[in-house]
Amino acid sequence: MAFQLLNGRELSLTVLTEIAAGVRKLIAAGRRAPHLVAVLVGNDLASETYVAGKMRACEQCGFRSTTLRFGNDVTQAELLAAIAALNADDEVDGFIVQLPLPPHIAEQAVIEAIDPRKDVDGFHPMNVGRLSIGLPCFVGATPLGLITLLDRYGIDTTGKHCVVVGRSNIVGKPTAMLLMQKSNPGNCTVTVCHSATPDLARYTRMADILITAVGQPGLITSSMVSEGVVVLDVGITRQPCATARSGYRLVGDVDFDDVAPHCAAITPVPGGVGPMTIASLMRNTYLAATANPLDQS
Amino acid sequence: MAFQLLNGRELSLTVLTEIAAGVRKLIAAGRRAPHLVAVLVGNDLASETYVAGKMRACEQCGFRSTTLRFGNDVTQAELLAAIAALNADDEVDGFIVQLPLPPHIAEQAVIEAIDPRKDVDGFHPMNVGRLSIGLPCFVGATPLGLITLLDRYGIDTTGKHCVVVGRSNIVGKPTAMLLMQKSNPGNCTVTVCHSATPDLARYTRMADILITAVGQPGLITSSMVSEGVVVLDVGITRQPCATARSGYRLVGDVDFDDVAPHCAAITPVPGGVGPMTIASLMRNTYLAATANPLDQS
């Protein structure tokens, strides 16, 4: 069966280009460029890479961007003071605190200190709650990326059975909430599976749309899906690979070569959901600067 | 098959009795009784009845209770001022604004004006968001009532497939969120069905635990369930009834006589979920006065 490749790399460029066009209009109208600040604590290599990618995307969009660095020994009080300053700064439209934080800092206290109107990661309970209720909000970057993929590739979701594997706060739970809303994309019958689900295949085989976000390479094989399924693979795991220049390769939760021939559409890993996540963060920052969802009801 | 009747009327009395014992201890320790305020706008008969029931339950618990009445013509500004006063009043532990409100008042603005620490209905996005994230919060009275029924009747939920019919903000969505958490009760594989679900029976027949909250009498029949299912029926609809003294009777979404023989356990309507809802509001008020969940992480 010929499957449609859901090319997140390509679509993310389209989204970034659209945002850049919007920014040029803002500036032509005499307004300043949107401004995203990333708060980076310590020197975790992965965090450095993620933040660098986000700052690069800001450049592509014509945003102003700032990385605010703190040492690994920053106190929680110092970090909260910095967040209060960002909340109060009219020149900052949105900001993110790159996770994870060092163990001596209470992550949830930090997240809840962010003004929900500047919480472009969508992690604050106000945004999570408004998402659940079905109100305008900052939708987390990964769920927003997934929705955008479905939307832009014209995949009809109404009445479809969407099976989400994984119940994380960052992907599984908000994605399930989004897709069950009376909206488009949305209106799915949604099933959430996770580590306590016995016989996972019983559910995945029922899926019209299958979303996996667990980080278990090869978890989903062809015997676990039905013909014509749409698969969105959020899992990204580094696997050692002798033939790769870097010594490793990135793999998803889905055994792509085995599953793809049975799909109507599927995201590759890498180049699927990943790039859409960064594009969605840019989208949220643009919204923060132009039409804050927290001001809408 | 002999089924267990999940007697919410009986269990709610047990819960109220436990709370009353807690209140006696508080008072013996020199503290004041918990205080719940109900804000009642207009003179909707159903709202009057609901609020009266809640005030009666306060009495059973030994709570102080106050009903704050406003005419149908109250302005939104006046209502918001009253809420600000309740937020600031140290003698008020929790309060509810009885819904629905007159159409000239923006319900969501009113809900979001309530201090989440006093939002014993659990409708504020902060509480909804913290519920979704899995943090301590005020859980809405109906979802909390459902969880309490499962818990106190010793119904194991881990690994079970819970099918929720209905995606309301008050019942369906928060109940689904609660039951998918890594907690006990919880740890269910959860499916949410709704008006856009084709072939509802395909899902309900898979349910180990079936929760319906749509308000369609007789929606669930025996052909739609599997043997040994646990059924919690949140639906309450008034049906005209010639033989009833009042001229009507209350019926749930489940055709009880048809379905019950196939169940391991089932709630009656009335006397099932309904009384648990009020008991759960009392539980939340007690928590607000003694161990506010918003202060915990």
C-alpha cells in the first residue's frame, strides 16, 4: 500500500515561513518583533542543543530571542526572581524554562510562577486546565505540532478512533484532551493506553489514528495496527549505530519499515513530529505577541 | 447473575458521618467549623433545590453555611465584587457559584475570579489543570464521587478498561483524566466516547468499567455491555410518570432492569452517584479548611 509520508521537516518550514511573513507585517506596521526568552540552567548537553534549536528558529521567524543562563548552583529563589522579572518585562512576549532543572529546584513551583499569558510552553496549570475545558490557551508544543500535522495534511479526525500510547503531561494527556474536544481537528473517540495497559495491541489494532509517545524503540509492529491507520510517532530514542557518522541514530516507537506499508499516512523519525514541536513554540510566541489566547474566552 | 448495588445514598451518609467526626475534633481543638458559602443568582427552581441540598449536608457535617442571594438582574461587576470579598474573607473556607448564571453574565469570567484555594467545585482552570497534571487539587464533586464509590466498594481499577460516555467539563473529561492517572483508583486504560462516536456499542462492550454521563434515558441496554461490567450511571433525567406521586421519576442513562443482571456492580438512579456528589463537595470544603490541596505539590 502506498502511504503518505507526513513530512514534519517540510511542514515546519512552511509554518516558520508563514510566521516570518507575519512578523514582517508587524514591523512594517511600526511594531516590534516578538521576543522569546529561554531560561537555561546548568550545562546539560541535550538542553543546550534544544535551546540552540529554538533560538535558531526564532531567527528564521524574525523574532528577537534571548537565552538567560544560570549556573547549576542557582537557588530556587534566584530563579523565581528572574521569572518575576520576565513576567513584568513588557519587552518579553513569552518565555520558557528549559527542563529538566537541577534536583534542588522544585520544577512545578517554577512552572506555576510563570505568568500564564507568557507561558508559551503551555505547561502552567492555567493553560492545561483551559485546554481541558476547551478554552483558548497556549497548547503545548508537541500536542500543537501533532494537531497541525493532522490539520495541514487534511486528515479528517471527526468520529475517528484515536489511540494515544503514553500518558505524559507533555504529550499523552494534552493530546488526548485536544482530540476529544468538539472541534476540528478533534471530535475523536479517544483511548489512552500506558504502562498499566494489558494487551496493548487490542487497542492499537482498533485505531484509525495512532499516536505513540513512550520512547520504546520498535514498540509498535505491523501486527499491532489495522490497514489504513494514520501513525504519528512522538518517540525519539538514540540508538547506537555503527554505520552512522555520529555513532548513533534516532528511532521512534514505531518499527517504521514494518508498519509503514500498512498505513494511510505516517511520520518518519527523525523529521516528523520533532520539527513541528519547535515550529509550534514559534507559533505560540507569535500568538503571545499578537493575539494572546488567555485574553480570549 | 447477582450484582452488587453501589448504594450511593448509604455511602454518602458514611462519608458525611466521617466528616462530622472530623469537625467535632477541630472544634474540640479550639478551631472554628469549616464554612461553605453558596452564591445563588436568580430564582431557578432546580438551583434552589440543589443549593438547599448542599446547605442541608453542611448541617449534617457540622459546617457553618451561608447562602448569598442575588437577583436575576445582578451585574457581572457586582457578582465579581462579591467573589473578591469571599476570596478575601478569612472566615470563608470554600464557596461555590451555583450554575447556570443568567445569560448577561460570563460564566467563565466568574469561575476564573474564584480563588483556586477556595474553589471547592473544582471548576477553576487551575484545579482542572492540576487534576490533569496529577497534582493535588479540588476534584470536581461528581468525578470525586465516582472515584469514592469505586474506592470504598473495593473495585480494583488498575489495568481495567474504563469507557466514559460523555465529554462534559463537569463529568466526562475530568473523570477520564482521574482514571488514567498513575494512582489508585486510577491506572485505567480510558476511552472517551461522545456524540460524535459512531457505533457506541463497539466501545461500551469492551468496558470493564462503564461510566455514562449524557442524560439520555435508556441509552445503555444489555446488548451494549459485557458480562461482569461495573456500571456507574451519572445521567439523571426527569421522566413523566403517572404512578409517581410527584408526576415524574428520575431515570439514568442505563436501562437498569435490562443491564443490571449482566453487571458485577451498578449504581441505581436515584440513590447512586447523585448523593455522592454532595458528599464530595463537603469533603472538598473540609479539605479547604484543614489541608488545602493547592498548598501541596
